[in-house]
Amino acid sequence: MRGNDLERFLNVSNLVVLNCVADKRHPFLFQMKLQPIEHQHLKECANLFVSVFSNPPWNENWEIESAFNRLEDFYNMPWSHSVVAILEERIIGFAIGYIERWHQGNSFYLKEMCVESTKQQSGVGTKIMDVLSQNLVDKGVNKIYLLTARDSLASAFYSKCGFCNNSKIIMMSKTL
């Protein structure tokens, strides 16, 4: 994201942050900064990614370098879009993916999203999703899709954000 796109994104981000309603349990939402991920954020995002995805329901064994490489791959993709939540100079959450062209318009494939374990269920993820969604609408995207663990807190979060299961698609895999 460069030039006017970055400026427009930051304007949208600031609107969401300024309109953010923080309750007594989560006053930090007022201080949280939302912006596009920059390359210098990737290492800290990788550390957060490893921390979050080593816990249930995923229980994945990521190495920092592998997580960094994965996130950097998405960051460098054409039509990549992202949001990072920063609180007191520390990354507490992020989302990253890319726009794909489809016959029915542009879709966004949300490849990774995570929020620091101690900040989950506090509104951080919702704010990230709100800013990402508004930015994507401004880019002409009409759909976001993703993969997540079935019957998990993550799937409940995405349902709360308006996502639903697609009855026409199943995930298939083959071990090689």
C-alpha cells in the first residue's frame, strides 16, 4: 500500500479508532492504533503468530523463522492487505491476506489473523476486522473468505462478525 492508498487507509483507521466504544473492562481500546502492516512489523507479528497458534485449538509447532517467512510471503503478494493493532508500541493483533479476482467480483482471502491471548474477547479482533472490511469495501471487494478451526472460539468470533459456513464448498486435503 503506497501514497494515497495508505493515506486513505489511515483515515479510515482513525475513524474506526475514534468511534471505538471501550467499556470499563477494556479501556485500552481507546489507545490502540490500527494501521497497515509494514515490513518492520513482520518479526513481531511472527512472534505473536507462534505464541497464539501454539495453543488450542491449533496446537501447532511453528518456528519463528517459518512464521516470518509465511507472513512475509503474504505481505509481498500483489493485492496484499493487512491491519495491525498496536498498543503502547507493542503489536497485539493483526490480519493479513490478499485480494483475488473472481467472476463475481473481487474477494479477499484472509490468510492469517490472530490476537494476543490476553487480549482475546476484548474487542481487538472486532476492531481489526472492522478496519480491514472498510478498507476492502473501498477497494471494491465484495466478499471475505477464510479457513478456521471448526467449533472453536475463532469460528464463534467469525460468526459474530457476520461470516457463515459456505454450503457449496468443503475443504479437502491429501497427505503426500
